[in-house]
Amino acid sequence: MTKHTLSIGIIGTGMIGTKHIRDFNSVPGSKVTAIADLDPERLENLAEEYAIPETATDYREVLRLPDLDAVVVCVPPHLQEQICTDALKAGKHVLCEKPMAMTARSAQRMVKIAKKYKKILACCASRFLFSPTVIRAKEMIERGELGAIYHISMVGISRRYRPCLEYHTNCDWGLDKAKAGGGVLMDWGIYDLGILYGLLPSLAVHTVEGFCFQGIDHPAREGLVFNVEEHGGAALRCADGLVVFWERAWAAHMTSRPRVRIYGSKAGLSFDPLALTKDIFFELYEDRSGKPVTVAPDMNQEKWDIHKSVAFDFVEAVKGLHPPKIGGEAMIKYLQIIEAVYRSSAKKKGVRV
């Protein structure tokens, strides 16, 4: 490796950790040189497949490697703070899988350590900021094409897509609040908030009125702890009068293609932030010559990869080219909003953030 190539360690080599190995090895200027996991057989297989020289069943051995520049932390949420903190103290830049922390206070502690040791702390909640639909919407907002934005609706409903049950079925922690921190709002809702603040960085949410529900079809799996929300949402009232209606479900007796709808005084937008290049949905609604028209602008149809884009972004951030798309301080804000939804649901009334 040249001195311009970053040495990357992956801590946790499950489904998403393995994806990070492939992504960072495909990004110019980075190379995965170390992996850590509790499963020695998995380590051996991955090391052979991807020619990774260093392996360890104790992540602290990886952190002691002097030439390692950064680590990607891919462990369940209840383990994230300790491992990220240890990595930062060891002088490594950190990219953490979402939600990065179990609570806003945990995220605050992590950010404090990152500042003390002058290291980057970034989160993979940024994935959908690289979607061509989100990029185009942000450009239109910044150019003032929508006018004054007064309302946003974000809805994403899955009929059945719960971790441990319908996907990632070898996972035993995804429905346990003590290990995951929450349910669908922590898992997928964290992406929604990343999109929202990516579009409107100065948004100031001050009041939340939310709901959470768990109990769709009561699936049975022996020994599985299931005490988090499958369906949740909120009305987010902002300081400038903007109101955001937000809804996200792993499981519901309903279906809805993911949609973000932005209402402006001049025009409106509706788009799918998860759109694949072969099926991009993006529509603009405006008046032309006094008549309402619907326009589907030409989109960048080039292939895009939300996972690989996160790796590119992190490598460039570590090299000092720009801050990461979503850093630790942003995650504090997102977690504060999610916690407010949980409080509001429990109290059955609106709460302050």
C-alpha cells in the first residue's frame, strides 16, 4: 500500500460487515487490512476470500494495530458506544452502523470523545442522501424552485419486514429494546430523519406528537424477545411553522411505496428516496400558464450504490476533503427526536424535544 491508501478495520463481520469489506476494498485509496469477530471460522473464511492479513476475535487487538487508520463498527446497538469509544481513544477514525447509539446521551458521550481525540465519528444513516431523487430534491429546494416549504410528509410502510422474523433471520437482538434501543424508528426511521435534515439542514423540531404500536399478527418464535414498535410515527412541529408528518412501519395491514412529499408555495414534489435506477419515481407539481401540470424531470439514471457511497464519503472525510455526510452531532439530534416520539406515545400527548 502507498501512504495515500487508508488502512481500514471492520469490527463485526456479519451481513453488513461483509458488505463493508467489499465496499471499502472497491474504493480507491482504501483497503481493509484487519477484521474482528467472535466467530473464528468466519474470520478465517473472510481473510482468505479478501486477502485480509490481520484477524482477531477480540476487537481490541485490531485497535492496537499501529498502521490502522480507521474502523467500521458493525455490531448490535448495545455494543456500539463501548467499541466506538475504545476506537476513538486508540486514535482511529470511526464509521459506525446506524443508529450509532442506543440513546442521545450515549451519542453525546461518543461525540465528546471524538472531539477530545480529534477523530472523525460518522454514521451510516447517511445512505439515502446519495439517492438521485434526494439529491435532485435538495438542489430544487436550494434554488428556491418550491417557494416557501410549509409541509412535508414522509411515509414508508412494509407489510412484513421485521428483523429476526422476515429478514436477517439469524439475528436474535433486533426486536429487543435492551439491545436495539427501539424498533422500526431506530432501524429505518433513522434513515428518514437523515433524509429530512439532508433536505433542510436548519430544521428545528420543537414539539413531537407521536405513536408507537407493536402487535401485528403476534408472530411466535421460541426464546425471542419482542418488545419494540413495529409501526410508529409522529407530527413534528418546527420552529418556523413547518409541520412534518412522519410514519414508518416494519409490519402493518397496509402497503405503501416509500414516499416523501414536499409542499411548497410555488410547487410540490413527490419522490421515492429508495428508488432503484430502473424504477425512479420523482414528480414535480406546479402551475404553468395558469394550469396545474405534473412533470417527471429527467433523472440521473447512472448506477448508484448507497452502501459504496457511504464508504467513498468516509474515506474522503478521513482524508480531510469534507466532513462526513452524517456525523455524530447529527445523530444526537435524530435520537432526541426518536426518544421524544417514544415519550409522546407513552404519555399519549405531545412533548417538547
